[in-house]
Amino acid sequence: MSTQDPSPAATATAARLAYENSLAIAARDAAHRALTEQLLLVLADTLDSFDRLLADGRAGDPESYRRSLELIARQLETAMAGQGVEPVGRVGERADPETHHVTEVRAAPPGAADDEVLEILQRGYRYRGHVLRAARVVVAVTGGPEQGTERS
């Protein structure tokens, strides 16, 4: 190991790299902050929709009220999709331990395959390829297992 001080050129290079690194970190933080604010505004818009629906009251037609709730749910789903969040788990697909948490198994109905998803108990979500939450599902099994058995 050398006891000499680094050369002025090496010091300048290290300082330039540190500065560029700090700029990159600041840019990443600003982008993260902007995405967070955008998501929060989408959530605020959704809350505004709920406020309007609740202010109107449920005194009207129950079917109209249900349609309004469905519109708000689609508003939120669309906003989440716009941020890169996608739902995981569909009835009829084969259960996958990466994206499904099997909470119940049932005897396979006619035409259903082993490990086929029969019911979604709770949707799962993926963000930029990363599973945020696995879907909680009921799957079919052949051979008649006991209902209610939990598998993972």
C-alpha cells in the first residue's frame, strides 16, 4: 500500500464521479416522489368519487348504486394499471406457487383439471414483474381431498 497522497487527477476523477452519482440519486428520488404524488392524486380522485356517491345517498335505485360502485372500482383498477400494477389470478388457470396462495382445495368438478383455479378469494397483484401479493385461491384436485385443506 502506498503512503502517497492521490494525484490531483485521481482526486478530480473521484470528485466528478461522486457528483455524478449524487445527481443520479437526486433524479431517482425526484422520479420516485413524482410517481408517489401521481398515485396519491389518483387515490384522491377515487375518494372524491366515493364522496359524491355517499353524498347522493342510497335512497335511489339499488341497481344504480351498484353500477356507481362498479364504476369507481373500474376507475381505481384503471389507475392502478396505469401505474404498472396488474391483477394476478384468474379462474380456470393452473395454480402457480409464484402467484397463487392455495387456501382451499375442492374435488375437481367435471371438466376441471388438477390444480385448476376454481375461485378467487382475494386478487393478487404484480408490479413491474414483482408479485406484491399472491392471489388467494381455491383449486381443484382429483382424488377427493378433504375440503378446507390449506396448501402453499
